Amino acid sequence: MPVDPHIAAVLSMLDQAGMPPMYEGTAEAGRDQYLALTHGSRAPEHVVQVGSSEDRTVPGSEGDLKARVYRPEGEGPFPTVIFFHGGGWVIGDLDTHDNMARNVCKGSSAVVVSVDYRLAPEHPFPAAADDAVASARWIAQHLDEFGGDQRLGLVGDSAGGNLAAVVAQVLHADGTALVAQFLIYPAVDAEGEYPSRVENAKGYFLEKDTMDWFYGHYAGAWDDAKNARLSPLHADLTGLPPAVVVTAEFDPLRDEGEAYGEALRAAGVAADVHRYDGMIHGFFDMGAISPAAQKAIDESSARFGELLRG
């Protein structure tokens, strides 16, 4: 099917604006551009309402990290979900993904702890993965401060989906109990060759050249593209928690996300893999402009909530 018409209109507007490609600029310029496109363009009435939110810190691998805790309406205890934002490990922060975290909180009825890990190129691989693991280990030991019971899940989009997948593998190896993972168009195979990377290489928000720019900043000096903390598809997936894996039709990352879902199933892990036709990379933050995107957000978040509750 064609690109959702509401999203197509935004793509056309961005094209006509004539902004230089992100991959031609600096990381700092990319961060400013992304923040303006997300948090900076969001009208107050489009902020998803949750019970409450508060900023705090959690320990990372080399110091405290900023975090934001979202609590749903109603009385707990609730499951606790650790959220890692996308942005190619280079751009993105708590504010760019504020509404996404709110949607997950509301849609899954869980306390969401959004963690702001260190970014590349200032902090290249494996800094983000190390921060994600360290923060998740600490949160897992302090669930009474968050959701209030022992149900723990993981969620992330794009590069954050990569980190959520990595954390699921490491915490499982630790013996930490996890009940579910929610991987939203995750980046899981650094040097894999997939048709979607060719078919959707240009014109659909995330472009192949931008992906290369992200990977270059994050892991350009790393010589093992199959390292499991960079490419979690290449790990042993046996025993991992059940997953909801979401992909988008017009996304360069579509095929590797679906390959990860199939690899989970092959390892005996229950995986609900759903491709949303007409959607592009980033649609999880486009509910305010696209009813179809919001429907996909609501559906997938609800499925994740069902996994959290068994």
C-alpha cells in the first residue's frame, strides 16, 4: 500500500523545506534538528496524558544518567518498563521521546523509566550499551521505587530497540527475571544486507546515508560488526522473554527487525511480529498527525501490556 497520506504530507513538507541532510552536518546540529522536529513542534494539546511524570537520575556505567519516570493513571502496583530512546546513538534524548514514552505508559498501563544514555561520537560504542545495561541492572534491583512489584519489561525504538535487545540478553544471562520486551523498528544487525535497506534507502525520513552516519559515529572504529552488544541478532536468543516486535513497511530497518523476530521464534521465544503497512520509520511519534499511526501505537502498546501481565 502507499505511504499513509498524513505522513506523506509531512514527508513532502520536509522535502520542500530544503533542509540539508543530517548526515552532511555535525552531531550537535543533528541533535538540534531532531529536537526541533519532535519536541519543538509538538502542540500542548498533543502531549499524551499520563498520571504523572518526574525527572530524576539513575546510575550508568560511568556516572549518573538523566531519567524520566512516567506513572499511569490508577492505583498500583504496576509493571516497570525501562525505555531506551532511539536516534542512532547520536541524537535523541528524554524530550525527543517524551510522547513515545507517554504512549507506552498509557497504552501498557505500566510505569515507564526512560533512560538518557551517553551519546556518540563523544561516547562511542560500547558506551550506550554499557549505560543501558548498568541502568537496567540498578532499576531491576529497585523495582519497589517504580512499579512496585517484580514485573520488569524493556522497550526501545530504533537504536533504543537495539539497546533494549542487548539489555534483555545480558539481564537474562545475569539471571534477572524479565517478563516482556517491546522492540519498535529495532536496529539489530550492523552490517547485514537486507532488501528494505535498498528499497527504502531514500525518501522515508530515515535514509541509508543517515544510518551509515549514525553507525560511523557510534561504532566506526569497531572492527567486529557481529559483536552481540552492537548486533544483537548474532547472539544466542534462547530463553529470552516474549517480545512484541513492530516494523514499518517503508523503513530501511524493516527486514532486520523481522529477522530478529524470526530468530526469537527459532530459539523458542514467543514473538508477536507485526509490520504496519503504510508506515515509515519514526511513526511511533506521529500519532498526532496520523490516525493510522496512533492506532498502531495503541494496538502494539496494548499487546505489550498483555505480555507484561502474563
